[in-house]
Amino acid sequence: MHAFQTAASAFCIACICAEITTLLVGAGWAGRCIKAVAGLYILVILFRLAPQMKLELKSAAAAAPAAVSIQSTETSLLQGTQERLEADLCAECERRFGTKVKLEITLTRTEQTVRAEKVLVILPAACTSAEQSRIAAYLQQELGMAPILEVQEDTE
């Protein structure tokens, strides 16, 4: 980075000197010659510093992080809506049925609406089949599609 800073400062100094000299001498033949010499000086400095700058730029590029993928606003909003919907429905299932469930909802956007494409419900092993049926019916009513039920294995 030092070579690049040196080149930039040399360029700036040469430009300033050329302009000041042109103001003092005038815009005639002598002024044009001075600007040409200043331009040549700038090129000489750049060519002398180019190998150092090339190495510094390569090392800076190697140290740069990989490309960052930024989601579109629509995708980000859809993902946020999906997470909030999952949290709200999990809390409502616990309140209504006394059963903690985990939901994985996949939302898709159609022309004018957002709808659930896939609903996976992970139920605790202690959940009875009657509770499973009530939870499935509730989620189908709320989301407009039958959920896929998966019973969590007992890990005790």
C-alpha cells in the first residue's frame, strides 16, 4: 500500500506543480512544455512503482474476503415472515394444546399472495395421536395445507 500512496502523492504533486507553473508562465508554448514534462515525470514515477504496486495489490486482493451474497429485499422479507410465522404458531400450539412443537414452514410468493408450500411439524415423543390430530387440524386451518407430522424420537 505504501507504493500506491507514494505514486498517488507523486501524481498529485506533479499536477499541482504543473498548474502553478502554468499560472506563472502563462498558457503559451512554455506552459504546454512544462505540463508535458510534468506528465512524463508522472509516467516515470508510475512505471518505477508499478512492480511494487502490483505485488501490493495482489497481496491486498488475497487478503480480501470472499464475495458476500446479499439477499434481495423480497427474499429477506419472506424469510423474516416465515420465521415470525413459525414462532407465532409454535407459541399458539403450546398455548392451545399444551404441547411444544417445532415448525419448519416454507413460504412461496405467487403473483399477489404468499402461501405455505411445505409445513413440517416436529412433535414430542410423548404427544398422543389425538393431540397430533388436533394440532394437524389447527395448522391445516391456519395455513391452508395439511402439515407433515414427524414425531421426535425419545432421547432419554
